[in-house]
Amino acid sequence: MNTLPEMFGTMVFNDSVMRARLPRETYKTLRRVITSGHHLDLDVANVVANAMKEWAIEKGATHFTHWFQPMTGVTAEKHDSFISPDGNDSVIMEFSGKELVKGEPDASSFPNGGLRATFEARGYTAWDPSSYAFIKDNTLCIPTAFCSYNGYALDKKTPLLRSMQAIEKQALRIVRLFGNTDVQRVLPTVGAEQEYFLIDKEMYLKRPDLIYCGRTLFGARPPKGQEMDDHYFGAIKARVSEYMKDLDENLWKLGVMAKTKHNEAAPAQHELAPLFGTTNIAADHNQLTMELMKSIAGRHGMACLLHEKPFEGVNGSGKHNNWSLSTDTGKNLLDPGSTPSQNAQFLLFLTAVIKAVDEHQDLLRVSVASAGNDHRFGANEAPPTIISVFLGDELTALLEAMVNKEDYHDRTKNLMEIGASFLPHIPQDTTDRNRTSPFAFTGNKFEFRSPGSAFSVSGINVILNTIVAESLEQFADKLEGSQNFREDLNRLIRHTIRDHKRIIFNGNNYSDDWVEEAKRRGLLNLKTTVEALPYYIKPENQKLFEHFGIFTPDELHSRYEIMLENYAKTLHIEALTMIDMVKKNIIPAVFKWESALADTIIKKRSVSTLLDCSLEEGLLGRVSALAADMGRMLETLEKMALEYKNHTEALDSAVFCRENIFACMQALRKIVDELETLVGREYWPYPVYSELLYSVL
């Protein structure tokens, strides 16, 4: 297996494998199930299961698992071997259709947000045939949905599949309005760019905060961070390059379209970007990507950090969710073409997205809310918490012309002359890019830049699909049966843009002026997770999800409870980790340094009272004063960590953690970080930023 085409998808039970291994009628039936959502009969499932088992065993698999995505943010799997007794003191390898389509794991320990009692342990996993099975670690992994005994969705995949059906139904209504009868399916597609950090494994293992929390709770800024912009797109170091090669090859074998890799802005930061895929498959692939990033890093003596803000003072890591809509005939419905002003279908879909984002800023903000992502927002590295849409000059001018009923002439692409005769003339795009916008149109898709690196993209796209489905439904209701379609269409686009143009902003989203301007426009600015989450269960949002069959009221409230609980638990774990690090290692290190300084002063004075001890005395005074402050703040944080247990209601607990525990943590960190700059390096107990960020040579 020497070439990439030969390698790609070799560990996936994909369409070509199914076509080759399944009887013709079974294959055709399975394709109908995948493309049309028909129910899979057990007889057909048995044939598929046997072929899947034989293929997997040939690839070295000994076990199978239903691979699912509970509401933990990571994947889950319970492995069963293929072996069954043959009655003669030996075994045979079996795998039935029943085992393929349904599993029965113990669901008692997964987050449920009150959907069931602790003693109600039964849960079910159900095969998602639209996402191909694959082999990982000698195990056949079957992508599945996960639900409780009473049918509640306990996972991230089920609502995503529901939302895809919702937007497909409404998008098909719009497509039909334009006379297109060839299109049978409209699928939301996603390309999830993934940022991450790589540090040396030995350094990682010496930092309890990285192990328990995924981020450094202490750390003074190094002499050099990303100020020189020399890491971004820089030459990739040999050790990192070997890791990236290993990661690419493993992803390719699993059918993941890993396309782009490069150094990101911060030292030790990198990015991987795949090609677009259907949303539920893209979500599965991104979960696989994050898992492999971590495991493969270990093989190379490194640790992969996916926290949104592992290091203070340098860029955090995001996950850019590139979203579009595509038909089964290969048409991207968000592609404006060369003459967008004449592309009415594109303009209607574009307008639907603008309307959806404006009306549901709150839900988009909720979709990226977490304790980790709160650290990332607000600096020149990630979009602000104000949701807005960037369209660029050309589309903005076109929409303004439509609102004002003015003529508009599409711009033609100019050829840029760079200034050296031997360089080619480059076609200039009709608009620039805006890296500060949270939701930017980038040619034929929308790039949502607010999600954090560790996020599952499922929840983000559930929101996107649902809110756009609502806009499309309202548009279809108005236009179906129209007596003058073109006139009514133009009027609908004009009025919608006029009513929602406040959400369009093409300027610098990082500027203070924009914060004030957004306030004047009436846009939300939900700066923290605890401010954002209550919007999730607003009555109108509950009605929205219920209307499209995405969440029942109980399912929605369960997710609200889980997100609040996760936020509070995250901060509490960080507080306990801080306390442990300070008490067990930092305080003893400071005492040793103080003792060393005092010994130096005593020794110098024993030699001569005339020797100048002002440096040592001044340093000892500063360290001693900070140590006293550290002790007082540590005591306060310990009290807050204990009081946390008295707050049992989810929102109250989250608010308490934000207003009290987090504030104490910030204050304690400031003191300890200053102490780090004063204490001798050989005394400081943990690797510092200058070592961590430059540990992979």
C-alpha cells in the first residue's frame, strides 16, 4: 500500500466494500435505507452483519462496538468479541443483524440531566447506516445513536439527524419553488477546522493542571510568545511533521478527508482542516480526529491539548465550523455564481441564513458556551461574544440595492499585478476576508468561528440547521401558491433584509466601537456561559425545537441542566487542582526560596556588616509579602470550594462558581504568577511557559 488512493478508506466498510461484498438486492435495499430513511428489516441486517464481520476479521478485528456520542463531549464504546461457543470446546465467530442494529449498554453513568433516575440504567444504541462502520484498534466500530429506555435522546447524534431531516424538508420546498424537480435530497455539509497544541509528554506529566483540567491554571508569560508572528505558517519542525504524517495516514485509512495542516499563530499551536462532508459524518469524523490527535501524540512522546485556552497570554484554540447546503445533484445552494444579483435562489437561501442568525443570536451563543471557551472570547484571537454576520462589500452592496430598489451591476474579478513581471496575474476576489467576525460568508459557505477546539460540532449544527429550517419554512409558506412568484420573491428578500440588516457588520469586531454600535443596534452581548445558558430554555426556543421535532421539552431541559452542571463542575475541579498545587508544591518552593535568600543575607553579614544586602532583602520582602497574600487568597478559595456543595440547584451553582470561585482563582493566579517570576528557577516546582511552549524541538 504505497499510495494515498490505495490507503484511503481501507479501514472503512464503505460503499465500494458494500457493493463488492453484499448480494445485489441487499446492497440496493441498504442504499435505499441510507438515502431515503427506510426501515432496515432484520433479514437484510443479518446479511449485512455477516459481510461486515467477515470483512472486519480479514482486517484483524476481534471485537465489535457500538460507537456513540453521549452528552460528555467525547465518544463511548463497549467492546464485545465475535466469539461464540460451538459446543465442542471451541469457538466460532458470529455477528448477527440484531447485534448490528441494536445494542444495550448500561446507561446509568452517562449525563442525562434528569431524564431518568439513577436506578433506570437501561439504554439503547441504534445503528446509523448513513455513517460507515470502521475498524479502530482491532475493533469494528459501528456509529450509533443512543437513547434511554423511554426513548429520550441521550446523545449528540440523534438531535443532529433530526435537524438534518428538518432542514432538508424545508430546503426541498424552496428548491421546488424554482422549478427544480431533479433534486431529491438537500444535505447540510460541514468542514470542521481543528486547532490544537503539542507539548512534550514529560513536561505535560509534570503539570497536574494540564492532566486534570486541560489548561494551565498558573503560568507567567514567557519572554517570547507570538509577538513576532513567526510561528504562523512557519516551517514545521521535524518531530511535529512526523506526528502530522502519522495522524494523516491514520485518518485517511478511516476515510477522514484530512486536507490541510500548518502551524498556527501561537508557539506549539497547529491546525488540521478536512474537506467538506455531510454534517453527521463530518461530526463523526471530527470526534475521531480529536481522539486520534491525542493517542497518536503519545506515540511520538508528546501530549495534544484540545482545551480552548491552555495557555494564558497566547492564542486559544478554536474549531471553525464551515457550513453550507448541498443537493444530491452536486449543487451548493450557497454558491452565488459569477452573477449573484441574477441568482435568485442563492439570494433567498442567503437571506434565510441572515434572518435565522439575527432572530436566534441567543441560540448560536449558547451553542458555543462552556467554561473553557469563556477564556478564549474577547481577545484578538477569537470572535467576540456578540453574534454578527460578515457578508463582504459586494453582497452587502447588492442587498442594499435590492432594499432601495436600485439597479446593481455584478462586479467582475480584476487581475492583480503584484509588481514583478515574472509573477502571474492573480484574479482578485470581489471581497476581502474578515477574521474577526463570528459568522462570516466566505465565498460559498458560512464560517462560524466561535466554537472552541474541544467542542463536538454536533450541537453547533443542530442549532444552525434548526434555525435556518425555520426561516426556510416561513419563506416557503409565503411563496407557495404565489400568483406572481418573481415579484413576491423580490419583495420577500427586500423586506427580510430591511428587517434584519442590523446583524450585518463588515468592520472590525474586536474594536470597542463595535461593542457600543452593537448595543445601539440591539444585539445581544452574552459575555459568559452563565449569562447565555438560560436563553436555551426560553419558551420561544422550546417551541422552535418542539415544532421541528428536534428536542422534546424534557430533552431540551436535560441539556440545559447538563451544560450548567458541566460548567460548575469544571470550575470546581480547577479550584481543587489549584489548591492542591499551591499547598503541596508552590508553598514549599516559596519557603525554600525565602530560606535561601535569608541564608544569603546572614552569610554576607557574617563576613562583613558593610556588604550590601539590599537586593536580597528587597527580593525577600517582595516574596514574603506575596506569600502572605497567597496564603490569604488560598484560604478564601478553600472556603469557596467547600461552600460550593451547598449550591445544589444547577443555575445557582453555576452562578456561584462564576462569581466566587472563578474570581478567587483569578486573584490567586495573579499572585502565584508574580511569584513565579521572582523565585529561582531551580526552586519552582513546575515547568514554566518558556519550557512548555518550546518543548517540542
